[in-house]
Amino acid sequence: MFKPTAIATALTVFFASSAVADSGPVVVELFTSQGCSSCPPADRILHDLVKREDVIGLALHVDYWDYIGWKDAYADPDHTLRQRTYARQGGRSMIYTPQMVVNGQQDVVGAQARDLDRLIDAHLKALPQASVKASRSGGDVTVDVTPVELPEGEIYDVRVVQYSPMRHASIRRGELAGHELDYANVVESWLMAGQWDGAAPQQFSAVLTSELPAVVLVQQAGHGPIVAAAHVK
């Protein structure tokens, strides 16, 4: 019977570590609103997250706080729908702000920085399931996806998300009346580049709607786990 030598063991550790290092950035989606008085601490956490190379932080402003007297100019009903779908996927009947969803799988209530850090670290240490690279030429984006360790029979949405790195709001009414707030990585648009069966490498393309920066998310269809993500460069 073959017995691993010290060198073989070291090589195994090396390649395992390399796989972890290539797992790509962790996606943190913050569901927030200018009408929510509990949201500013979570918004500040996102300001710190977007500075990290190993995290893609996105602010998705929702519209269900608008009724209390202040309409969030950055809110999108599609963001609310996305949050509701995540809730159904997780067996929850309610949605709330602020909420952070990590890689489309776990959620963090409010501004619990320690809980969030633990989830991010766990995803960074997990073996990669797929890899994605994206390049940009003017308004054209080319996306290359490659399977690593994906379950068979699943379909994945390949989406290009554009965002504003920083937006300012002067809030005049509602729970945060009188506040001047800055919001990081505010999601402005979503594009579906295509769907992927995860069986073999494939290339997709998309045409951006603006000059804003973009990221690519590869996510199991139906708002399942995000299996790969990358900045468009």
C-alpha cells in the first residue's frame, strides 16, 4: 500500500491551499433603504467591505419603506423581489432591513460585523466550485466560466451587475429626516448574459448600459448559491 511521504503531503497541502486561494471573492448583498433608521450602521460596514479585494459588496435598495414618507431614489422593486425570493429559499416568511446575504446562501441580521466576518471567512476557505473571468472593451463584456466542482443537473444564471461606487442622499423626511448619507456600491442595473449548465467551459457576452463599473455573478438559477464572482476588468 502506498504511504504518502512528507513531500507528497506538503504538495497536497500546497495544492489545496492554492484551490482555496483561487476561490474568488465572496459576494455580500446588503438590502437597505433610506427610510430605515436601523440601516446606517450596516451601510457603514459596506463602506469597509468594498475596500477589500476578496469581497464584492453590493447595496440593493428596496422600496417597501417608501410608504412612511420618504421615497428612496435608489430603490428598485426588483431588489425587493430578489430579497423575497431569498427569503422563500431560506424558508422565511418575512423580509427586513438591514439584511446582508452572503454568496446567496446565509443571511446576517442588521449590522452584526462579527457574524458577517465569520461567514465571509468560511466562504473564502471553501474549495471553489467554479471560476469566472470577465473583460471589458468599451461597452462590451466578455465572460468566461469554467466548472471546478459543480453538482450535475443544475442551471446557472450568468449576470452582469453595474453599480455606482458612491452615491449621496440628503434625506428630508421619514425616519432618517435631516441626515446626509453616502452609500457605497449602489446597484444600478442587472443584465442576464445567459444561462450555463456548468458542464464545460463556456463564454458569454453582454452589452453594458452605462460606463459604470461592473461585476459578474454566477448563481444557481432561482436565486440559489452564488458559485463564482468577479470584477469586470
